[in-house]
Amino acid sequence: MYKDYNTGQTALRLNLDFAIPSNHLANAISWFVDSVLEEYFQTERLS
């Protein structure tokens, strides 16, 4: 009724060892997010 399987065979392996080029859009987004003042994230607006 049930097939034998290995629980490790369904895991997806992610390659986290990569470098983003300096002219990639992700760097511009990171710069923008880092430049936003933390006060905007910490205040709750009810308007």
C-alpha cells in the first residue's frame, strides 16, 4: 500500500554561496531600504 521512501529526497537544496554583481538592481533596493529611517517602521499610523 505504501512505498518506501527516503525523507531526504523531498528536500530542496539551496545554493547560498553566490555573489550579486555590484550593478544589480538588488543592491539599489538594499540601499533604499537601508536609507529609510527606522521611525517609519516603528510607528503605527491610524489614518
